[in-house]
Amino acid sequence: MNPTAVRLRPAAIGVAISLLALLTACDSGSRAEETNEGASTHSVEHARGTAEIIAKTDKVVTLEPLELDTAVALGVTPLGAAVASNVAGIPDYLGVDGVESVGTVPEPDLEAIAALEPDLILGTESRHSKLYDELDAIAPTVFIANHADSWKDNALLIGDALDRKDETEALLTEVDERCESIKAEYDIDGETAQMIRPRDETTLSLYGPDSFAGSLLECVGYSIPDQDWADGLQADISPETAVDARADAVFVTADDVSDDSAVPKVIAGNSDAFPSVTPVDTSYWVSGVGPKGAHKVLDDIESYLAEQA
């Protein structure tokens, strides 16, 4: 952790200390009511226990791409968001302005978060466990357990924290219904698909059925060839074994889909093993986990299938 990322201004220190003192003086259930007199609250069970949160608040900071995407999909524009390291700023596909960057997902900037004076902070136990007490001293904090868990289950917890659980369920139903529509229109039963993420010159990552994009590929009817998936999410292969990623449809992530060099030569130059390769945007195929990102991925899948029909 960069020491400067957790250094607080005097004013922010005062806020953090006073809130921390309040935590020790009373339970978390009364804190939100005392710091926001007259505001109604609701309780949320999460990875660190129970949080008492102002109902329907829009004053939110997110530390995980899923949380940012889900909030925006629900009509909430966060005050600030930690961005993924492979995405420059707030992803364009979200179509929102005014969200301040508060560091990166691995290293949130506590000073920047405190300066925004949020009512709610959304983070992840698997990434931000050591920061929980400091974050919770700034504002009530809700943690999903693991970013690798089911994205839909995590989205439901975020929707609950935002006091919009019913709306979140409706968004996820829309994704499922769109998958079924695509599956009914295009007969791809029995066809295979791969999503490949070039990491560097020595590593290609394949994403499995339990990953965000992988789950959507299977949702529309593709099957993903078996691999030794780490945590059920991904498997790394070398360029020398790239043919192990062969499939009927191959999607390769890129920061710039118009850049022909984004597709590794071992794939682009091997039409026998890879007759159909489609570059897709990393910002939502990998980083854009959530209802809005899901529709963007389905847009790409549907466009590909329409071209093949």
C-alpha cells in the first residue's frame, strides 16, 4: 500500500476520529441515525456483519467495478469510485460524468474518499479487508465477500445496500431474458466459445463458465471447453500452447478494438485453429462486471452472431 494513499488531511482525520469514537460509544445500528438526524435507515447483512445505512442514499463511494456498474444501472451516480488498474478512469461505457477517481481498486485513496463525505462506502472483503475499520470510520461500509463470487449474487447485495434490491432483481431478470432471446434466435447449441485476455508476451488468460463474461457466453447457449480453472474463473496458458484455446467463436479482449495488433500473432496468424476471432473491449468484458456491462457484452455477442448468420 502506498503510504500517501492512506494519509488523511487534518479535516478528514477529524471526521474519521469522531466517527470512530462514535462507533465505540454506541452500536452501528444507531450511528447513521445520530450522524444524520431524522433520516430513515435500513440494515444490511454483509461480509463484515450488519451495517445501518441511510435509506435510498445517492452519496456513495464504490471500490469495486461491480459496485460502480450496479449503482449506475440503478440510477445512482457515485460521488467517487476506485478504478480498475487496466482502465483509464471511469469506464466510458457507463455514460456518466462527475464521478471522482478515489485511487485504484487495489489501493483506494482514503483521503480522497473522506473528502467526499459519503453516506455509504461499498468495498470487497477479498481486496480491502485491512482497510475496513478506516473506511467504516468515514462512513457505514458494506463489503461483498469476494469479487470472484457470483456476480449476480454480489449485485443483489449491492442493490440491498443501496436500498434498491427489487430494482436490482429486475435488472438481473432483464439480463436473463435477453440471454434467452438470443439463444432462441440463434441456434448455437453445441458450439463452443472462448474469451482470451492477453496479459503480456508470455501469458494468455482464458475465462471460465463462472467468470462474468464466461457466464454470459454460456447464458446464450455456448459451451466453454474444459480447462483447469483457478477458482473456477480463469486459466493461464502460454503462446506456445495457444491452440488449447481453440473454439468455434473466440473473443479476444483489447483496450482498443480497432488496433489490429491487439490480437496476439499466435492467434491472428493461425486461421486453421482460430477461424473466427473477434476483438472485444476489456473495459466491460473484464472490468465492467454488472448489469450495464452485461448488456454491452451481450451486444457484442449478438452482433457477432448476426454477422455469422
